[in-house]
Amino acid sequence: MSAHWLNDIVTHNSSLLIFTNVLLQQLGLPVPAVPTMMINASQATSLLPLSAMLDAAVTASLIADLVWYQAGKVFGYKVLKLLCKMSINPGSCVNQTEARFVKWGMWSLVFGKFIPGFSTVAPPVAGALGMPRGQFLFASAIGAALWAGIALLAGFALQEQIAAAVDLLAEHGIQIMTVFLGIFLVWFGWKFWQKMRFEQLAAIPHITTDELAQLATSNKPFQVIDLRSQAYIEETGIFPGALVRNVNKVGEAMDQVPSTELIITFCACPGDASAVHAAHTLKAMGFQDVRPLKGGFEALSKTAWIVQPSHKA
């Protein structure tokens, strides 16, 4: 099989291919945008055609980013939770994404393009936290230009190496695809093992909102631990009397809580993942009765427990 057909497609549709790939990837689909940009750039005979490719990449990236920004502005953290359900580590995705954004500000949008997955979840966080649209577009444009520009220049500089790789793919495509299939199966097996392991951890006894309401009317003491981030709490409301903790530091400053007292953990994450991990951490520290709240913040938001922030009252 000749590689000429692939070269012809790349040569005559470079900007369209780049625009489509970048748009789909930034919308969250597993599309290889960087390899597409590098292959197209390797077909250029001068630096001039790279400007059109760069325009296509930046435009596509800004369109996708603006879609997610607006979704975050309208629907808030519900959009981020939806994206985090598809992430490698959904339990920490919400808090980690927001923590990065709060720490880095607009720079998280500039350099977030180089962090796999983060480039998709950062725009809805910017919208949910009320970042001005002009500042958002400016930072996103710089980030997209840096990300795409480096990929295009690398492709242009590595023309011979990329041409050899394309020829190799054309001649030994089946063998190469077999290798990639094997790698994918190993990755899929690892993911399946992770899922099974979490399901075993999640078998820990939970508590429901109805049981929590009954507990509140009894004389039995209990302590609630809120694993949401501070900015998320300010956005969606507080649980009165709850201790606010990071899931990775849930055991800090717990001396005032008796080891025999019932502890209830809750989060705003898919599958109550952070609440489950926090419960296991606390039980390993010697706390005897720790239960994740079934349904987490989503379940609590349907009750009268959450006190809404003043700007939403």
C-alpha cells in the first residue's frame, strides 16, 4: 500500500482536518489533534502555510472553549461533574480541577492546553466561577496559540522523521495496529481492575439523607465532613456544622472528634468516590463508625440541610 493517498488528503485538506480534529478534541472526544497538526505541518514547504493551520487550530479551540465556558456559566458545577464522570479519576477530578484554576487563575487556561483532560474541564470552571468572558477568551487564545504553534513547528522541523513514520504505517499498518490494540487491551484491563477495586471499597455501609434526618432528631452525636472545595461551597451552599476537608488531608485536625462518634462524609463527585476514600482513611486512623452519605451533595441539595449562599438567597 502506498502512502501517497494519505499525503494527498493531508496536502489538500490541511486546515479543515486540523480545525475538525482540534474542535472535536477540545469538546472532549478522544481525537488525536496533536499528531494531526504535526503530520499536516510536515507537508508544508515553507513556514507561510503554517499560519493558516494555526488560525484553524486556534479558531476551533476557541469555539469549543466558549461552548464549555457558557455551559459552566449557565449550569455551574453540574457540567464539571458530567465531564469528570468520564475522567481517569472521577473522585478527585472536581476538586483538583477547581484547585488548579483557583491557584493559577488565567494561567491555568494558558498552560492547561498541555495537560491532558484539563483543557476540556478548565473552561466550564472559568464560567462557573464567573471569570469575565473577555479575559477568558484572551487567555484561551494565548494557550491555544502556544499549544498549536509548538505542535506545528515540531511537525515542520521533523519532516523527514514524520515522512518515514507515515511510510512505515502504510507498509506495516496491520502489525502496528495490532501493537496498539494490545496496548489498548492492557490499558482497558487496568481500568477494569481499578473499577472493580473501587466497587469493593464502595461496599462500605452508607447513610441516606432520610437516616441523617432521623439521626438529627435523636440525641446521638455525629460529625459531618464536607469534602467539597471552598469555592464550590461558596457557589452552592454550606452544610451547617460540617468540617470542611480535602480528601487527601481528611485526617488532619481531627483530635476534637471522639473516635467512637459517628462520622458522615460527603462530596460532590461521581459515585461518592471521595467520600468513600475519606471514610476508609478515617477508619484506618481508628475512627470506628464512618459512613459516606449516599448520593452526596446532589442528594443533600434536595433537602433543607444546605444553607444557600447570600447571593443566591
